[in-house]
Amino acid sequence: MKQRMNIAQVDPGVYKGLVATDQYLHHSSLTPIELNLIYLRASQINGCAYCLDMHSKDALKAGETAQRIFVLDGWRETNLFSPEEMVILKMTEEITLIKDKGLSAETYEEATKYFDQHKIAQLIMAAVMINAWNRIAISTHLEIGA
């Protein structure tokens, strides 16, 4: 598939806001493991090969295990993820699949058992962020890097 355009080059101004939000998230209270779990799970759901490639490499560099990356799509069927990570994955799925019902009251309430409002806001924004990146990568046919 041929890449259509590079939005960062075509219209740098529109791209700057996304980059700034993404940089904020990388320096927030979210751990690199948490952020990459969100980015990988949403990218799996959306079928974004570019983001799956990038964030699986990032996750491995951050100390994530290959085993957890390999089974991420079946996370509910394993004991490899902590209760906090399972809530993060539920949130990611519900935000990504917003047409189904969005972030449910049950999942939101479960999140409040583990996270304060500030961290919940960051978790929501991380899911929003990767969904935006997925849509850009898929729409412009970004090519997987080496």
C-alpha cells in the first residue's frame, strides 16, 4: 500500500497539537508500560499495523515482555495482567469501541478503586490519543518503519 501523504509535512500546525498531547502523556503519571498497553490494545482493535509495530517496539524497550504483547488480544483469558492493568485495558476497549456504549459506569467506578481523577483523566486521554493516531496512520497509509 502506497503512503498517501505525511500530514506533519503537509500541515505542521494541525499536527503540533497532537504531538504536544502525546508528549505530555509520555511525561505524565502513566508508566511506559501502562501507556504502551493502551496504545497497543487500541491499535489491535483498530487494525493499525503502523502503530502496532511502533508501540510493540516501544513496549519491549520499556521492559514489557514479549509474552504479554503476544497475548494482549486475549488478556481476559490470562493471569499475566494486574487488576490495575485489566481496568486500563477495559477502559481502552470501551473508549475505542465508543459506538458500543463508551466508557461504562461499571468500568469507570472500577477505575476509581485504583486511580485518582487525575490519573483517570490521563488514561482517558491516552486512549483518545492513540485512536487519533490510528486514524491518521490508517487514513494516510503510513508505512511500517524498519
